[in-house]
Amino acid sequence: MSGVQPFFSVLIVNYNAGDLLQNALNSLKKQSFRDFEVVVVDNDSQVNPITNLDVEGIPEIRVIRENANHGFAKGNNLGAQYATGKWLALLNPDAEADADWLTEIHKATQRHETCRVFACGQINMDEPDLLDGAGDAYFAFGIPWRGGFEHPISELPNQDSFCFSPCGASAVYERELFVEIGGFDERFFCYCEDVDLGMRLQLSNEKCVFLPDALIHHKGSATSGRYSRFTMYHGFRNRTWAYLKNMPLSVLVLTFPGHIALMLYIYLRNMENADLQGMRKGMWHGLKDGWALRWQSEYTVKPTREAIWNLVRSMAWNPVRLSQRGVHVWDLRPA
């Protein structure tokens, strides 16, 4: 490393991504903004181990080879420990960044000087006419969704806006803030750890700005499978964990019956496509263990009344929004 602090540290957590990882790195070689480093954390890939990566053209890179699969959450926390940049820009190994991705984020940090969290626009890599997401959205009954997932790309917002939280595939955090708040909750392993962090940030009065011009192309579930037992278990469990752990008690009492009803609805809706055992175990462990997480001080926030109100305003309350899974952003307000 050069010893001079870069503006960005791009974190990539890899597990059996194979050639997709090289494609992600190739997209970073083309970045118009050059003041960045790359930190790759390999979670003991077995099927497609890291060998002979072509890193020529990347300003600085460090590859951390672990001897265990730590998951997305701990993998990024490890990457943040090695990172030296002012900002952490997360990039999934199954994603490719537009050439101006970092340039657009850098410009946004100048426009929004008080903002410490940004979300990027995501396009479906296999079907470029569709969105992969426009930040994460959150329904008040404890159900998150990726805003605009598989909706027409025409629904991408045309200006900077607030959103609930960034999707972990292309999230941007000020490194100091990420460290202060404890990073990702490593108990989540993967899935909804970005939503959990987003809730903690909202409860800390940290707003997230969505950047429609900072674009990546994301394949999505390329290494875990969209409806696999692994995905269903962690998705169902972690969804409830994030809700029970973070939701202010007054709101939790009001919304808990709706959370149970919606989880059962999601289970029934996915019965034909998804792994049933994974869904059942995920729901059970989510409810059984989620309450305990709430009372543990690690990875929790004690919010002010103002922060609770900000969280309430940032959530979607209309069930139509949830059913449509559309983009959920709103106009910028004074911080």
C-alpha cells in the first residue's frame, strides 16, 4: 500500500464466485475515479478458489484469504478492518460497476456533505431492461424489500432521494460511521444484515440518500440460489431478527400481529417454488431467537424520540406498496 489514504475502499466478499469475481474486478479497472483501493475477503472458497486474479489496472488491492466461510456480514467487517479509505463502497462479487460508479458517489459526497450513507442504483445483469433495485425499502410490519426489484428500468428515480437503507450489494458507508455503529451484525451471516444495519442507522438519525446515477449491474443469488434451503432459511430468520431486534417497543406492539400474518402469507405464496423446510426452520428460529437479540447490547441502538419518529416516517405503511414491491423513495428534506 502507498501509505496515502484513498478516498474509497471497495470491499468485495467472495465465496465460490469464480469468474464473476474477475468480472467485478475488471469493472473496477475501468473506473474514471482513481483514488481507491480494493479489499477482497475470500471466505475459504472451495468450488471456485481464488487463483491467478488479474489485478493489473487496479490502483491498490489486498486479498485476504480466510480459512472459514464467515458469511457476508463478518466478511465485510473484516474487510473494513483492513480498509484505509474514508468511505467504504461495497460491491458484490456477482456485480459489475459502471465506469463512473465511484465518480458519481464522490460527487454525491460533495453535494450532501452531512450524509454518511448512500445507496446505488442496481440493474439486472441478465435482463438490463429491469431494475435489480433502487435501495432497500421497509414495510412497517417488518418486511423489507429491494425497491423496484425486477420492475422496468423506467421506474428508476431521476434524482437523488431518500430511501430506507442501501442494499448490501452496492452500499456506501463512511468508514468512521461503520466502525462506530459496530458494522454488520455477524450473527446474521448473510441476508438482511444490510436491513438490520439500516434500521440501526435510522435509529441513530443517519439518513440514506439514493443515487440513481451511481449504477452497478447485479446478477443476484448467483452463489446461493434464489429459492434454495440456505436462502429461504436465512431470509426468513433474519427478516424476523431485524424486526424484533430493532423495532421500537411502541411500534412493535402495534405491528407484531401483522408481521406474523405476513410471514405466513409469504410462506404460502412461495410453497411451489421455495424449499419448505428452509422456510419453516427460518420462521421458527426467527421468532425463537429474535427476542433474545433485542436485549443484548451488542449491535443495538438506544434511540431518541426524534430518531424513533424518523424511523416511523421512513417505513412504508401502505400494504399496496409492499405487494407491488416498487421503488420507495421520497424527496430530500433538510437533515
